[in-house]
Amino acid sequence: MSKIGGKEKMMIRLLYLAVLVFAISAHAALLDDLVEKVRIYEKKYLHPIDHKYRYHRRNQTISEEMQYQKALRFLGYYKGKIDGDLLTQESYHAIDRFQHNYQDLANGILDECYKPYLSDIYTQLEFKEYLTYQGRDKRKLDQKTQTALKVMGYYTEKIDGKFGPKSKEALQRYLQDGLNKIVLYSEALEKVNEKLNSMKKKEYFSLHYSREEYETGLDDLIDMNISI
């Protein structure tokens, strides 16, 4: 049996290298295709990230993505910046851990069924922020009163810091019921804290929210033939 010469060895190495390059190129093409499909899914099911959004201040708003991040932070899953980017590694891992705790399947993409739940948590966190304000800014103090009246069931309008006729009417109805304005804020804050403590429990989601939107979104994702 003849030995393989140096030229043959070189040819074998070149052939091996060519096969390796082809395999890497094929995997890269598959990865690019997967990334593109994820982007399509993101555009369909996630709100576009607008980095012009900032924290809620005077005449400013906060994006829905930031609300989800703040809610996930409250629940103990997210520890990163509140920047509204749900595609960062920290956001991905936070959502993945959150999904693992609430369902069997986890993909790091926030399912539609959880968005109302996280938004409601954020609303209660915002109420708590308003109710714990201790400064002298009139607008924020009016927000505090509006929030307290809303939590206690007397005010149903927007919390905008403009204490107009409807806000005054709500306060008047509260006082006519024989309640004391001095304890209004403490009672409202107690209710908010109780609600937040309840919302932290896994059973709260099962009792108050539906997975139907998640099932629809998952079916669409499967239809895109994304394979891992």
C-alpha cells in the first residue's frame, strides 16, 4: 500500500478547508435568515422602540416598553436600565426568566398575554409614586390628590395635575361621605401596596388575565417555520 505524499496531503487539507468554509457559510446564511424572521415577528408583535421617550416628567410620557421593564424590575426579573429596548441581553434574559416562572415555554420575546398584566403593575407603581410625593409642587400635589381619589373610587378621569371641576367634584363627594382628607393619602397608599403585593403572586395572573393572545401569537410564530 503506497504512502500519501506531501502533495496529496496538501490537497486533502485544502479539500477539508473548503468543506469547512462551505459549512460555516451555510450556517451563517441560516442565522441571517433566522434573524430576519425574528425582526419580522418583532415588528408584528412588539411596539417600535422610540428612544425619544423619557421618564415621566412634566408634559412627558413613558413608552410601553419602559413600563414593561419597570414592571419586570418590580417583579425581580430585570436589573438593567429603563431604556425601552426589549431586545438587549438583559431584557431578553429577564423576559426568559419571567416566562419560565409563568409557563413551560420561554423564548425571551414578551408574549401579548403578559403585556396587560405588566402594564397594570406599572400603573400601580405610578400611583405609588404619586402618593408618596412629599414636595411642594402644586401640580404634583394635585396629581397626588387625584390619584388618591381614583384609588378610593371617587375619580375616574385622567391624572394630569389639573384640579378642575371633575377633580373638585370627586373630592367633594369623598368629603360628603364623611371621610377625612387627612387619611385620604394613607388609605389610598395602603390599597395600592396591597394590590401590588397581590399582583406579585403567580396566581394573580391566572385569575385575572387570559393566555388567548399568547396562543395566537405562538401559532403565527410557528407558521413562520423558525427552527432552532
